[in-house]
Amino acid sequence: MNKIDDKKRNELVIILSELIQTIELMMEEEKDYLLIQNENEARDWMDFLKNHTDKDELKSLENEISDRFFFKFDVQIGTSELDNKRAELMKEYIFKSNEYLK
């Protein structure tokens, strides 16, 4: 088993935590079903990340997040800075995950 470094894994956890917090803040301002979906998926990703350390397993998570980002998340939900932050956090996770799982 090829395990991810704990420090790098923790960085990914922090990014997903910030993503969840950002979505929660957005939901205070607007009630959009896409936000509920985004939050549920982000929480599922967090659970997976916390329960797996194998790079191959985490690579499958990265692929799922990339697919969601390019087909769902990159659709602008609002015009707020929070929506921009949500998209940037998704990109940050994908880039760092790609770097850490080599």
C-alpha cells in the first residue's frame, strides 16, 4: 500500500473543510438546491478522505472531485465572492491532490 503523507493529507482535509464552510455561508444568503447537493457531496468526500490513506484510493476521490468540478461545480451558482471562493477551493484541492498523489 502506498500511503499519503499525513501532513499532505491534512492539507487536503483543511481545503475540504473550508469548502464545506464556504457552502454553508452561501446557504445562509441563498437557498439553492445545487448548494445542498454541493454540501452533501463535499461531506461525503471529507468522510472518504478521513477514512482512507492509500494513494490509489485517494486518486479515485480526486477523479470524482474533478468530474464534479468540471460538470457541476464550475457552474456559477451566484455572483458573490463566496461562489468564486467555492470554485477556487475546488481547483486548489484538485491541483494539490494531483501533486501529492504522484
